[in-house]
Amino acid sequence: QVQVVESGGGSVQAGGSLRLACAASGSTFRIVVANWYRQAPGNQREFVARINSNDDTNYADSVKGRIALSREHAQNTVFLQMNSLKPKNTAVYSCNAIVGGRLYWGRGTQVNVSS
């Protein structure tokens, strides 16, 4: 059974950095495409970043220049490096991934940024 699990969240001060991970397990198939989203309290979920099978990346305008996606094929994991974090970046960060032709969602990881 395929599982997608996020990790790496936590509490940081404004200006700090976090590296989130989105890992797929339970399949021999690699993550083809992965998307990151975030949802702050009282807000709708919003798109953050995407990486495709060619390792091409897309970022939301609100995060360009402060985040970067990468992947580690051996671990079947996609990483979201976030720098210069701001209090308004506090949210639950979730990823979904296409693995073996199907889309799977993780449960999310909490990021708290204090001023």
C-alpha cells in the first residue's frame, strides 16, 4: 500500500529555514510529480510548489526566491527547502504525489513561524 508522508515541520523564528520532506513508500514506482500546498488557519489551501518528472519546478509567486524543490530518487523523496520564513507562512504544509499512475496525499506537517 502506497503511503505519502510529510516531515520536517516545526517551529522557527522569522527569518529561519526549514526543509520539508515528502516521502513515498510501499511501491516500486518513483514519485513522478509532487505538489506542495499549505493551509493557514481560516484560509483555503493554496498551491506552493511543483516538481515534475523532468525535475522542472514551478513556484507560487508568493514564495519565489525563498523556496526550492529537490528530490532524492534513492529515497523516493521530494524536499521543499524554505528560507527567510515569515509569520504569515505558518500553516499545515501538505504534499501530493503521483506514484504508479495514481495520486496520493499525505496528512501534512505543521510549520509555525514566530515573530
